[in-house]
Amino acid sequence: MNPIINKAQKIYSENFSKNCYFERAIFLSWYCSKGDCKFCYMSTQKNKIKEPKLAKRRNSSILAEVLLCKLCSWNIEFLSGGYESFSIDELIGLIKDIRLIVNQDIWLNMGVFKKKELNQLKPHIKGVTGAVETTNKKIHKKVCPSKHIYEIEKMFELCDSLNLEKSITIIIGLGETISDFDLLKKFIKKHNISRITFYALNPHKNTPFKKGPDSSYYAEWIARTRICFPDLEIIAGSWHNRLDEISLLLIAGANSITKFKAIKLFNTMYSKKIEQIVKRSKREFKSNLSSVPEFNLEKELSFFNKDKKLEIKKKFLKYLNQMKKNGKNK
Ligand code: SF4
């Protein structure tokens, strides 16, 4: 095995437990005021939704998914949505409802916030995620023409004055090489980043990208990050067509995994494969991707009024039925 991966494995085991979780990004909206990042699905939509209100997911559907996360022990990685897709008041209302269901710190990955907005959000969130994607500025300019890194950096400086934590997302496979790792290292140090989510590029139809990165190259980014930052929380994304790499990503020092379509592929050969791979990697998988959870809906939703409870229940049971059906089909 690559000696860098071996070294990262050792550093991981000296600093963390064996626990491994599935991290679920809760998607809030199909709107993004930027909409032109070259790798992003949003950039392929000719008839983009121009009005944020029309693109919003219903709160009842979001809250039903949050309840599923709680019952299946999926961590909420962050609330995710395009730039300017939610007003601050709407976000705060939603976060308050989420925290009635699940007692978990909330991160936001919803673009760049101004100082006044961060001040309003501060009592309700742990931190914000900057969707940096790549720290190679030349590539960044090309692939994210309207999403400027300096705006994210400015937000991070504001976070420092407010004591909010900062995390970033990085996509591997956008054209960078491993010699760009120093740029990432400097960025993490400069902004005192406490969590990083890596993704292997998943090429969408009608984008200029045709191929994701090799798993060993992807894992090397994670391993180098683990070696330089022993305490950093690292989350690694893997798509269902790349699941074999999960073992390597965990050995390279990732704490947890994300990006799996956990509802659509619940209790399928894919979810079972993840559980087996994590076990084989000598880690303990604490999340449930295969057994329909037990629950008491009345109790779980007791904080909500009758109408809201009914709406959430309906959505929850719809998700649950889909998860049960998967088990019968596969
Ligand atoms: S800012 Fe985010 S959601 Fe908007 S186009 Fe870029 S990657 Fe997609």
C-alpha cells in the first residue's frame, strides 16, 4: 500500500475512535442565484427556476427526512442549498423545528452570508461550510465563474469574530494535481478549518466533465490531509458506483462517509456493501442503512401542532414505504 496511506491510517487511529457514521446532507432547495459552476447539475438546467420560493422543498418533507436521520443514526452533515435560496428568517424557523426533532449541532452549506445574517444565525448553528471546491485559483475561476473564493474567505473572517466554526467542501477531479495539495494545506491553516468534506467528481450529463478521479488519487488527498491535520474531521463522499473505494478512504483517514443515496438505496445490495466494507476496514459503522427502524411517531413529533404533525407524518411514511419496498425488490 502507498506509504502515505499507511502513515495516515496510523495517525487516524492515534486520534480517533473506530466509529464511522453516514453523514446526510439535507437538501433544501433547487434554486441557486449563481447556477453556473461547470460541474454542477444546476448548470445543466436550461429552464432554471428563477424564483427561490418555487424551488423550496416543503418543510414537512425536510423535517420527515430529519426524523429518518435520527431514527437511522445518520448524522446531519449540513443543511444544503444554493446561494440565496432561503431567507434568514425562514432558515432560523426551520432550524428551530429541526432541533426539536434531533439534538444535533447544525451546519449550513448555503452560500455566503453577510455579517448581519451570521449574527442572526449564530445562536442556532455550529458553523458554516464554504463550498470552495478547489483551492487552485486558476481552475476555480474556470469551473466556478461566479462563486468567488474571496467571498467565502471574507465570510470565514466574520466567523472568526463571531466564534462560529468553519468547514469546506473540496471536489477532487476538477483538473487539479496532487502538487496543488499545498494550496489546500495553506487554506485550512489560514482559516483554521475544523471540518472538510471531500467528494470525488461525479460527472453529470451535459457538463464538460466525463470521468471521476481514480480512487487511489482521491484517497491520497484524504491521506495527505489527515497527515497534516491529525485532529481535523474529514468526511469522504462516495457514489454508489464507486463504493469499493470506501475502504481505502477510511484507511486514508476519513472519519465518516457521505453522498450515498441512503433513502433510495436503503436495504439494497449497495447499502449492505457499505456496511460490510466499513466492517472489513476494522471500523464500527454506527449508522443503519439496511434495517427499517422502529419508531413512535406520536412521541417523536409531539412538539408540533396537529396540522404540522400530520404533514410530517405523511411525508415520513412515504419515505418509509420506499425504504421497505427496496428491501422487497432487492
Ligand atoms: S454555487 Fe453551488 S449550487 Fe450554485 S451552481 Fe455552484 S455548485 Fe451549484
